[in-house]
Amino acid sequence: MVGLLAGLLVGTVGDVADGAPGRGVSGDEIGAYMERVEAERDFSGSVLVARDGEVLLHEGYGLAEEATGEPVGKDTVFGLASLAKQFTAAAILKLEEQGRLGVDDRISEHLAGVPSGKTGIKIHHLLTHTSGLTKDHARGDFEQIGREEALRRIFAKPLARAPGSGYEYSDSGYTVAAAIVEEVSGRSFQGYLHSNLFRPAGLDSTGFWDEPRFDGLPVANGYANGEDQGSPAGFPGVSWAIMGAGGQISTTGDLLRWWRTLEENTVLSEASAGKLFARHVRYGEGEYYGYGWERSEAEGLGDVITHNGAGNTGNAYFAAYPDRDLVVAVLSNRVTFRSITLGNLLEDDDLPYQVTIPADETGMRLARNIESGDFSELPSPTLPISLTLGVLGVLVAVSLGAVARRGGAAGEAAEKGGKQA
């Protein structure tokens, strides 16, 4: 699904000509543009743009809660979803700096009960989505399961591929990494992150669902497919359904603070930061996965280090463009993902026909507009409803073909008196 969304996004943002006059853009221009996005695209979220070490824009737009009319402010807290994976990777690297593990260690060196078919998995494989572990292991993000049950489920599933043989996005892999953090540190995963990452970096508005620290802070309700999901600060405590892979909330300001600590090596060493952002594994054309971060080249913008996240809390997006000394952070409490299920006819049976991820769409368009100096183009939905008929037509054709092939195979087996596989 991640690869599909990434491919769809490439087609929505257009190109930027080389030598564009991006450095002359002012915060006022960006602000005026975002007011248009709010009015014409019904955008709701917090936006931060920084260039050459200076914050050009840091504002909130739209509503944090529709029922009360509470507006979004620049310091409103939003869900991070998979953008939280970077913190899991950073925790592993912090433990490596402390001499307590190495990323090339096999997971069986730190966890008991790893079955023989999975003892070849290394921590490096977990962080780069090359472990071969399947995508997830729970019945939704809110299922309340403990660590041992999560590991039992994860290890009971057959591998999708041999460890190290290729990229296979896996939330479960990051849950295993979180379990290793606990086992090696002797502390809870949440406690280790607060003590070794969040507090040293000054991330006062970053943490996990259902933490008392958020009682006095503005937290945006999530809206998935237009339905109010409530405030993530009031969600059940993060269980091992998604521990290590999500369940965290933060602000655009904290995301910039964290990025600066990585640049300045105040929490992690230069060597560790290099591992976070290295092009460890290729997963698409010119696209690579590091440790909790993606790395690619954006035409006209050069090198880009980025990650996103989407779920019941909305959509999160962060991108840094080192060649342009540009940072764009967008957190939105909206997400639309409507899919069709084809009854196990296809390998990926959860196929989208309408996708709107406002933080990604706004952040990517914003960076390109800043670089070009042209703010005429507004963000577009990743997969708008106008494409639904065409997409569904393709899906129906594929599914009918699959049915015909299965029917033909069944008929042939019946004629031969054989057993259907």
C-alpha cells in the first residue's frame, strides 16, 4: 500500500524547473497561499516551513474539533501514525551508542522464543522493512494485546520473503524492534523514548496516546472518511497492536526541534544520524528506505528525506530538502481512504479508489511552489473520487479475469478427477 500511495503522489505534484527563484519567497506569500488552501481545499492542520535556519511560516488552519468550532493553532497536537517509526529507529541507535546492542545483531540474541525459521532476522532487517515479517498482526490499532501475545502472533505467521531478500513494509517489524528496546533497556518502550529522546530534545508536546501530559494541551480530533474519531489523547493506551509502529502524537514545532537535534547531533551521534538517513534498501525507482526514513530525489528540489503517516488521527508529513536547506512539516487531522475488497481474488485485496491525504498533498505541493516561486497551483487529492469509475473498471476487469481463470482451473480439475488446490 505504501508503494502504491507513493506512486500516486508522484503524479500529483508536477515538476519544478531548475534554477527556480525559491529563496526569494517570503513567509507572507506562503501564508497567503495557505489561506487559499484552507478556503478552497477545506484544509485543516498545522503547517511549518523553515529555510536557511529561519522559520518562514508556522500557523494553524481549519478546525481541531468540528462540534465545538475549536480552531487549529500552530501548537495543536496531532497524531503521527507511521511517522513515529523514526523514533523507534532512533531508540535502537541510542542503545547501540550505549553499547547494549548492534544493528547487525540477530533478534534472537535479544528476544527469547524466536522460532528457527526466523532466527536469521537481524535488527537491521526490522528497521529497513526487509525482515520478511508480514505487515501487521492485530485486529486494528486499538486491539488491547500485550507484548508476548504480539510476538507470538508475529512469529507464528510465515515469512513473506527470506530475511534480507527484499523490501516488504511491516508494522510488525517495528513492533519487534520496540520489544527489543524494552528487553535491552529494562524499561518500558514509552519510558525509554521519553528519557532518552523526547526530553533531551526538548519535545514537550510529543508522546503517546492517553498520557496525562496532554490533558492541558490542545489536541485535534481525528476525522477519517469524514467521521469524528475523537481526540487521540483520549484513545485507549497504546497496546502492542501498534507499539513501535505508531500510537504517538506531536506538533509541527516539535518535529522541527527533533530535526534540528538530528542535524546538530545533540541526541544522536553523527554516525547514528547517518544510519537513520542512509539509503539502505531500494523500494522504488530512485526511492530508498533508511531507518524509519525514506530517501529519494525530487526533481528540481534535489535530495529529500521524508516520511509520512495516516490513520484514525489523520495524516502526518515531514520532509527535509538538504540541497535547498528547506524543511516542510504538515500535520492534518483529516484523511480519506476508501477501498474495495475483491474476496481474496488478488494478492493485495485492499485496493483504494479514493485517497485524500491532505498533509502529504499540501506539503509536497508547498515545497515545489516555494522552490518555483509560483503559488498558482493548489494541492490535489492523491486519488480523487473523479477517478473512481476508471479505477473500479480496471479492478473489475482484473477480478473477472481472476474469476475466469479460477473457474477454468476448477473445471479442468473436475474433468480430470483431480483435487482443487
